[in-house]
Amino acid sequence: MAHLTQNPADKERFICVYPVYINSKKTLAEGRRIPSEKAVENPSCAEIRDVLTAAGMNVYVENKMHPREWNRDVQFRGRVRVQLKQDDGSFCQDKFSSRKDVMFYVAEMIPKLKTRTQKSGGGDSSSQQGEGGKKSKKKKK
């Protein structure tokens, strides 16, 4: 009966955010839910979690897969649950009044993460090559 809970603060009532929802590399048919120009290239669960935690949201990560994610890789695993409402039904933060608000915010903030800005900056060429090597291996699978 746990899933029938009406309390918005219960973990079962948190909204789900899969990285697929904001992945610019995915089509709408593959599960993307926001316009591709606002989406992020291959976001990870950790990035979504970091951004929402920094925004002061109550967040936790589950080791789940999106049903349309064919790639069983660790990089694509995971689902972030976010608390939108408090016990009394009011929003935890006014700027997040819907799933879309959360998705747009995350997609906007992930490119600003230090991990992202360093990568695209290409400050250290040796680490860049390391990254590239890893990525190509994953594609071959």
C-alpha cells in the first residue's frame, strides 16, 4: 500500500528525472522530454543530482534504467528522484512547480558545472585524450 501514499514528502511521491529526459543526443521517441536546443549532451545522474542538491532540493539517486535506454552502461544508469512538494502540498521551491521546471533548470545548469566547463575548455590536453579514449570504447559495445 506504500505506493498509495498521499503525502508529497514521501519518497514514493518524489518525481523521477532520468538523464534521457534532458539528453540532446536522444530523440523524442527515445525519451527526451525537452527541446533539443535546451537539452544537454549525455547528462549523467551525478550531474543532475549535483545541480539539484546545489539548488537546495531534496534529491536521491536510484539505480534504475529508463525503459527506452538500450545502452546498459553504467554511464547511462540511474534515475534521480526529486521532492517537489512539502507535507502540506506547497512547493519546496517556487521556481520548481513542475517536472518541466526541474528539467529545464537542470539542463541549463549542467553545462555550467565545473566538470563540464573544464572539459570543454580543453585546458589539459592529456586528460582530454584520456576522456576521448574512454568514450570511443563505450561506443564500440
